[in-house]
Amino acid sequence: MRSQSVRRGFTLIELLVVIAIIAILIGLLLPAVQKARDAAARMSSSNNLKQLGLALHNYESANGRLPGMAAATGSNGNSFGWSVHAQLLPYIEQENLGRQIDYTRPLFVGVFPTPSFQLNPLFHATAATPVKTFLCPGDGQNPLVTTNSGGATHAATNYVVCLGDGQGGPGAATPNGYDTRFQTNGMFHYGPGYRITEVSDGSSNTLFMSQCLIGLNTTLTKTAAELTHNERQRLVGSVPGRGLYTGPGGIAPGYGANTPIVASDLSHVSSWRGTRGGSWIWGNATANGFTAALPPNSPTPDMTAHGMGWLTARSTFSGGVNVCFGDGGVRFVRDGIDLPTWRGRATRAGGVVLGNPERAATARGRGVSTPPPRGRGSSGQPVLTSSPAGCRTGRGSLLVAGRPRGQCPSGRTRCR
């Protein structure tokens, strides 16, 4: 008699064991995968900042000075002009987009803050075009923002220019780290750009750009205590009750310097705007600037009065942000950096340099790498003090094919 074979399947317990093993493996692998993704995003962000740093130097080489946050003309005040980013388009392989912009025409038309005020219709399509170099792959927020002044849709940016330490008081007679409508102690403000030779702290010690998180494209009414972590990182509070001062000598009545933002203002803020990083084309502090009033990724939300104030460098990266220094070098600055050191990096003439022994020990312990003494490499060995053929040297010199200043084409030596 022919025997029948019995086909045996998995029991329920065996299936549960297999599922449990798979779940454990996934749980072990996911952090590694996420870590790899974060590392790739951080590297891509670093490359974007390197490209922007190179573009700034090429712009300065071609025009004699860095681009400024261009002032508007007429009755719009001076915070509705072209951004640094818009002026860099030809230097980041965006010539076609740059040709769509006529910088002699106003970016906004009408009178602020009447209903006639709006983004110039000539530039609607351009303003709404995302630029890959301006976006960090680690930020998954929608890059199209519709809640800016003047309506229309603006493509956002994750990279912001340094407006100073954010600590200066009112007044335009002296460098002022707070109100970007006057000359700040940072590298950028509403007005003509600086020359790199004007950076007395040294370009390798001075912040040019960093990161921000794109806003939530909405307006919320709640207290600061009610904000979620994500809202604290992406919204900007409007400080109420701040009057405007008149500039010295009657300059720009109604558009003078503000009093500085202070910590106690946070308890009075109930209106929050999601316009952070909200436009690459519009030269606006909230849209594409940052100050060093707070450390990177601070849990304290940003606040402004009349568009000026605490605008913090932020990222989705664990533990810090990428920054671009004036020599084109990009570094990762940790959240725990000593705050006076961080603020010193944000000034072009604050007297705080990486080689300062009073700051060097703190910087090494708080997340900012300090360079070796002048004339020596990272190993402490002497390096070249003359310039091999093909290198550009001197303050503000950046580059041979995108390499930071001081690195020769061979990559084997450094020059000063």
C-alpha cells in the first residue's frame, strides 16, 4: 500500500517567533539606516554651503565687494529689495534663472502696508522657483511659502546670511548688531556689501552663512508655552508694543532702529508666523538671515519686532548646524558652543578669533575646532609660507577649484 506523505506547515508559535526576530532586526537596523541618511543629508548640506561660499568669493572678485541685502527705493522702506541669494544666481550655475531678474526694477510694487503692496508680477514665476542649492535635503518641509508680505508664492531657502550677533542697541551712528536696516556688526545688512578686506577678525574666523528650518507657512495664535518643539524651531514670534525710532539726523522717519529683543519679551508674544526661510529672492531678515543672539538649535523660539530680532541658526541634524566661514570653509558647530564665542564669530570686527587663547580652550571643548598655529599644519609640523604656482593667497582668497583658502591644488601642502 502506498504511503501518503504528510506536509507539515509552520505552527502559530513558530510564525510568531519569526515575526519577532524580524521585528528585532528591523529595530536594530533602523537607527543605522537613519544615521546613514542623516550623514548623507549633512554632507549634502555642507556641499551646498561650500558652493555658496565659493559663489560669494567669486561675486566679490567680480564686483569688488560682497552682495548686500539690496535696499528698495521709494516708500517701501528698505527691507523689500533683492536678497544676497538672488544676486548669487549667476555664480551657482543658475544663469538662466538669473536672466529672468532685472535688478533695476523693484521687487515689490505699491505702498506698504496698503492693499496695493504686492510682489512685482514680473517676478512671480521666478520667486516661486525652488533652487536646489538653496535647500537642505534634511529638511522635509514644503519649500513653497504663501504667507509672506505682498502675497504670491515664494520658494524658500534653508541657508541664511549672518546679520551679526543680534546684541547691539538702537542707533545707526555706530555698528549695530541688532537692526539690519542700519549697518550691523555682521557681514550683511540692508545696504551695500562689504569687502573681505574689511573683516578685521579674519575671514576664517567670521561667519558668512548658516542654516535655518523652513517655516510652517501658517500663522498661529498661542502662548510660547503652548508651542510644540517643531513649532518652536520653525515659527517666529511678533513682539507687540514696540515703537519705531527715527534715525540720527532725521534719517528715515518711522524706519529707525528698534530697541533690542530681551528674554522677557517671550511672555508677551501670542502671534507666530511661519515665514522663516520663506523666500530666497526677497532680501528680508526673517526670510534669509540669522543672528547669533541664541546658540544653534536653541529651544527658545525666534522673536522679532518689525522684522528684526532673534533669528537663530537651526537644522534637523543632531547636535548642531553647518556654518560657512568667510574663507569658504564649512564646519559643523555644536549646540553647546560657548555663547560669547558663537556671538564673536558672527561679527566681522569683534576681536574674537579662533587663535585667541582665552577662547580656544572653550571652543575646543564646546564644538568648534580650532586651527593650528600659523605656519603649522594639523600635526603641528611646519607648512609652506610661500605660494606654489596656481594658488591665490591673501586675505579673502578662497579658492582653487573650490578648495578652501590655504589648500594647494595637490592637496599635500598648505599656503598662507
